[in-house]
Amino acid sequence: MKNQKLFLIALLVVPWLTIPLLGRKAFKRFLPSAIFMCTFTKALDFYGEKKNWWKFFSGIRPFNSMNFMNFGPYFVTSLWVLKLTFGRLPLFIISNTLLHIIFIFGGLKLVEGFRIFSLERLTKLQYLVLSFFRALVLYAFQYLTEPTPPKKKWYR
């Protein structure tokens, strides 16, 4: 149990240590999308838990263990992926899919071992499809909220 609490705190804190490397301009630009994605993910967490797709274990009161994943790695990764790939949809899709594959087929055993969450009625492939859908929602939200570039003048 003690190791779980240390792991949860590390999940929350360590990703945030990379934020200064992101840059202030990029942080401000992509912050609304990251906040939206955390909110969307939290709603999906409630729905998925109700449908018994996955199970969240207790975290550090008053939060369940998924809050640490949501406000740590998910939030910060959303910022970084958008900074590195926004405007290049194929690169966004490829990099996001690779990140999800690495997590689902590698990191999932780690989070299950530390009793963060486990898949119940959802297969790994179904979870991958759901994660891919979330990535598309993230990109679409950023695309829709991105200020439009100035129109090109028809004269020089």
C-alpha cells in the first residue's frame, strides 16, 4: 500500500516537471484542450466504471487512483503531443497510436500491479480503439478552438 501511494504521487508530480520545457506560449495555447481532455476522460471514466469496463482502486483520499493518472500523465501528455504534432494530423495519429500501444501492451501491467486500475469487461484492443477515439476528440477540440490564421491577401 505504501508503494502504491508513492507511485501515485510520482504519477502526478513527475510529468509536471517537464512543463517548463514545454514553453509558456505552447502551454497557454494547448491548455484549454488539455483541460477539456481531462474533463472528457473523467466523464468517460464514470461511464466506463458504471458499465464495468474497468475498475479503479482507491487512491489517496479524497481521490481515486484514476485522478492521479488523469491529472498527471494524461494531462501533460496531451500538452506535449499537441505541441509536437498539431497541424500534422498523420503524425499526430501515428504518435498517439504508438503511445497508446506502448501503454496498453506494456504499462497496463504496471498500473494493475500498483492497483491503479484494471480492465474488466474491455479487451486491450477495445481499450486501444477507445483511446484512439479520445485522441481524435483531443485533436478536433484543438482544431476547433485554434484561432484562425489570417486570410491571405489576393494582392501582394
